Amino acid sequence: MSAGTFTACVCATPTVDAGGAGDSNGAATSPPDAAAVAGASGGSAGPASSGGTSGIAGAGGIAGAGGSGGSAVSSGSRGGVGGSGGTGGAGGGGGGPAVDAAADQNVDVRSVRDAAPPASDAPADARLTADARPDVVRLQGVFVSTGNMAVARWEHTATLLPSGKVLITGGEGHYGYLASAELYDPAAGTFTATGSMSTARADHTATLLPSGKLLIAGGVDGGLPLASAELYDPAAGTFTATGNMTVTRAGQTATLLPSGKLLIAGGGGYSGYLASAELYDPAAGTFTATGSMTAARQDHTAALLDNGKVLIADGYDASYVALASAELYDPAAGTFAATGNMAAARAWPAAASLANGKVLIAGGYDASYLDLASAELYDPAAGTFAATGNMTVARWEHTATLLPNGTVLTAGGMDSIGSYLASAELYDPAAGTFTATGNMTVARYDHTATLLPSGQVLIAGGLDINDNILASAELYE
């Protein structure tokens, strides 16, 4: 840090133990203490964690497919989780000097002692607050730049590793589909290359297994769906092939079960949209068919419930029409059964498993291709969906990430007039309402969102308002 400058951590200090819940963005962690991850499909999310495919599991994740990738929400490349850019200083308030919000986590309070706090009636997430350490000042509810990815990409996955680093895989870049992968180091705020996948792929899933390895499955390469799968070994930094799926799939969800096996469901294959599902057994390194869903669907969401069952909801069918139907997978029986329908048909929403065991599904577009601001909650005890407060902005292909304090961060996406969004908002389960929070530094769509151990959320890649593929990344703190 150069002389005469200082930085502030803009972190959401954990106040609620949210263990066992996670976000669609695209990564899963082994139960029961898995952390929530966004994703984006690319990310799949297992118990308490997407990246998926993105946060949420939207295709590729509920974690966004996901991202589904982490959290009890499966996520794929959406982002989760599914799945950049710097920020100026936050005003000191009361005419005080601006505080430069950079990626560093600590700032000597003496450096900003002359900065008056915002007025008492300012929004809580805009105030300077101090935690238990008197030498640390934290700005809450803002996005700040971090290092750029080595390669611009979208429809990739982002998965939190046990080391605290985040693995970014595949996606689509400026010159086609990508086999490259890179690691984000929160301590350094930088991305570095790691081994490449054996196959270029986008709209795939990436799921953290109990062994610490990650399963990468399906997706598209050159526009063709893939059946191949591979394992990433964080210790070696390499990918190796594992057994193929029983069918080709892209835009599927991947959800880690309490047994340690992985449920792959739906997506699009050579024969069209799929109702089929299969299980990956890490011990054998093979996929085997399990019961089929009641409806073929792609770009849907998947969330692991506290009872061990998996909620599959929304997506679109073979006619590219958004679905309101939902179903439950029972691992003990190996079958799917219908559960209550959603209040609205949705494709490409974002979903997050909440600390209370319910599942939030927000946004997307409906059967008339109209973007939605509405949101609803699935109650596993009742088997029903009920409306909750609306988002402040209609959006789809956004991310939803469960934060340590129990709120859910929804960020980016596209609105009802086709504009990409920089806006973000927080869902409060206790109040059942969404409120605006700080904007991202860059409007982005089809990105990934990953919850870090610090409580920060890493936002990476996607498309900007001009359809440029982004290498930029940012942190919500």
C-alpha cells in the first residue's frame, strides 16, 4: 500500500450461523458444515452450497445449472451462485472525506478519524461500522474491484475449494469454448492459471466431492452437448478423465447427496430436453441411471433439502416454454414425485436454500417471456410454494447467494427491457422483503457468484451491457 493511502474492508460480518445452507452458484461442499457458494453452473451445489453452475442452480446451477454449483442449491454456469471492476470511495458522510474502498480487509481507524459517519437516518448498509476490533472500519453493502481473471469468460463455473480458493472452469471466451481453468486467491486478490480440462466446455456443472476433488460434467463444446466428465485434484492442480454420463447433457443440475453420490438431472442432449437423471458414484468413478423426472426440463434449479430429498423446479420444456411444475427426488427410492407447483412459471430464475430450510426462488421469465420481479418460497414441510416480497427490479440470469447473516444477495442479470443490470438487492427472510444494496461496478449477466470464507462474495465474468465477455471480477463486502 503506497504512503498516504488506506483501504477499507467492506464485509458483511456474520451474525447468523448459516451452516448447512448454500447458494446456486456452483459449488458443493460435503455435509454437514458445507459453506454456501454461488454459482453458476456452472456450479452444482450439494448440501449447503452451488457456484454454480451459479449460484443457484439455474441451468448449470441454482446455485445456478449452476451452478448450481455449493449450498443446498445446485448451480451450474449461471451464476450460480450460477457466477469485477473497481469502485470509488464511499462518501464519508457529513461532508467528510471519501473512504477508498479497496480489496484489503483492514484499515487503521486513525486514518479515517476525521471522516464523519453518515447521518443516523442513512440506510444501515451504507454506514461505517466497527466490529470487535477497534482498529478496523468496515463499509457494508458495496462492491469493490479485485484482480481480473486471466481469460474473459461466461457460462463458466466457480467453485469454492477447501483451501478457501475458488476454481474457475471453462465457459465461452472471445475465441470459442474454453478448456482453461484458474484459481482465485482471496488473500492475494488475484487469479492464476491451473491445469486445463481435457475437454473445452461451457454450461457444465462443477461439484465439490467429499474427497476434496471436483467433478466437472457435461456442457457444450462447439455447440454440441457432452457426455464426458473429469475430476480436478486441487493438490495436483490437474484434471483427469472419469466415467462418462449415460447421455449427453448441457444445462443440467448437479446436487451432492448425503450419501456422497451426485445427482445429475435434466438438461439438453442430442435427443432434445431431458427428463432422465443419473447418479455419479465417486468410489467407482461411474454414472448409473436413476428414476426419471416427471417432466423434461433444462436451465432449472435444484436444491438439497434438510430431509435429504432434492427439490427440482422451474426451467423450460421442449417447446422452450417456462415451467411452473416442481418435483422431489427421493434418494432412498431412486424416484421423482410431483410436489406443489410454483405460483408462476419461471425459466432462468435464481434460487437459494435458506437457513430455515425453505428455498427461495426469485425472478426469471414466465411462459409469456416476460421478466419477473416476483419471488416465492418452497416449504418442504407443507410441500407448497407461497409468494414472498418482490424484488425491486425484474431480472433473470442473475445470481442468488446466501450470506452468513441469513440474508440473500441477488445481483446482476437482465431486466424486462433487455438491459444488463449492475444493481443488487438483499432478501431478508425474517421480513420477507427485498431492499436495494450497493451496485456492482459493472453491469453483468450470466456471471458467477461465490461466497468466500470471509463472508465476501466473489462475482466473476459474464457479459456486459455491450455483450462484451468480461474478465473482470469484484467482491461484495
